[in-house]
Amino acid sequence: MAKSRPLSVEVRTPASSANLGPGYDVFAIALERPTDGLKLLAEDSSRLKVDIRVRGARTVPLDARKNASSAVALKIAKDFGIRSHISMALEKRVPIGVGLGSSGASSAAGAFAMNECFGLGLKLPELVNYATHGEFVSSGSEHCDNVAAALLGGFTVARPSPALEVTKFDPPESLRICLATPTVTLPRRKTEYARSILPERVELEKLVQNTASASMVVAGFARKDIRMIGRGMEDGVVEPTRAAMIPGYGRVRKMALQAGAVGVCISGAGPTVLALVDGSSVRPAEVLKEMRRAFGMEGVEAEGYWTSVGGGARRVDG
């Protein structure tokens, strides 16, 4: 019997920033840039085999069981009884370990590409659940915030249990995002470490305040009110602990707000600092300049850029 034609697909998935202050493991926002690219080729085989090649990053595992993209592909293939030789080529453009959802972008790419390539008809909650497996492989935690944003784009709210629900909000048109990443030494498996230092108990007063702040963020996106979003970006639970990992965070936050940012927070597990700006009245380049200057005043170099809210996973192979 003649072999069928190989199946192939090429996809892109965006970087993302999780939490936005009070939305720990719930909120995330997709970034217009950078993006990861993934090419997947599936050929007939008598047994399942998955291999992965990576460009753009030397620290990404090449073992298919330990790489976020290929681990997701393996899990989906086993669950659906797929017997193919699946070759994956991952192009890493989202920087690793700086709080921009690098593993989330790769995980989402693996789930999205498999669904597209094999026509599995997976619905959004199923795609998010599969992509979350890649986050577990990468960081030891099954958080779904980054992968939700990477798959859907926009601002997402993920409620993981009792049954996963993800809601997407389109951003206000003039919303801009400034991102400053300091050059600092971080622990190996930084995200895992950043989770390990979080408080095990939360005072009721802080819980109430965080709930109120998170509600304002969601209401701000629903009303397309940038200043309301910014006012809600206050976290009294996670950020105070993680701020110690970022030299000069308090100064950076203060100077960004003085320059016109509506809200400032740690992007994901850091060390990148995120500032939201209303581009209709404030130049994001000026806010970014002040953020980098603040880091410099602490004796820390920082790279940065500004961007807009991005779309979700997409095919780029026509």
C-alpha cells in the first residue's frame, strides 16, 4: 500500500504576560511581539515517534519528553492513538526565563499545531488543558494563564476548576505595553523557584483587597477603560515577595507611573517589569526610557521595548 502524503503545518504563538498584578494564575495578556514559530511534519509510521529541533535557544531540552512543545505533542498523540513520525522544528523568539511566557508560547504551539495537523477538533478548554501539560513539564506547575493568552490572544481570564473556563477580552484600542528586563542572575528553573517563595497563608484583608483589585482589572477591560485597568493592578500577596528578586523594583514602578503609566507590575514570575500606557495621551517610549533609567540608578542594566496586545495562535503556512 502506498504511503499517504505527509501532513504538515506551521504555526506562530505569542509571548504573554501573566498576572497583571492581582490575577495570579488567572490573568494573562498576549503580546504582539515576540512570537515562537513551530513547523510540524507528520509521516506514516508503524509506531509513534516524536523528535524536536530548536533554533534560537541553547538551553531548551531536545528530549521530546522534556521539551514543552514536543511533550504536548506526545501526550495528544498517545491520547488519540496517533501512530506517526512527528518531526517538530521550534524557532524560539520569546526569551526564556524573563517572565514573558516562553514555555507557554511553546506549549500552546505544540497543542495548536497538533490540532490543526491531524484535524482533531479540540475545543478551547481541551487545547488549554493539553498546553498546560507543557507548562508542567517546563516548570513543574500546571498553570494555564500564559497558554490561554497564547492560544486566544487579547486579555484572558482562566478559571481552572472545577471545570476549566477561559474568557477573552479584546483590549482598548490605544493600550500599549512597556516591558523592561533587567540583567540579573536568577535561580535555575526560575518560575519553579518564584512559586516556592510565595506565602502559604493570606490575611483576609489582603484577600479582600486583591479581589477588589482583580475585579477592577476585568471591569476595565470590559469597559475599555485603560485607567481603571491600571488602578486595579495592585497586588498585596504575590508581588511583595517576588519584588525582592528584582533590584530597584520600587524605584522602577514609581518612575514609570510618574512618566504616565497607568499601572505597573511584575510580568509573570519576573524579572521583567510591565507598565501599561494609554498611547493616545502618553508616549510609551518615554515611559520605557524612565523604566530603564530607574534600573540604571540601581546599577542594573535593562533591555526593553514596547508593544501592543497581540492575537493568539495562528497558522502561517497559507
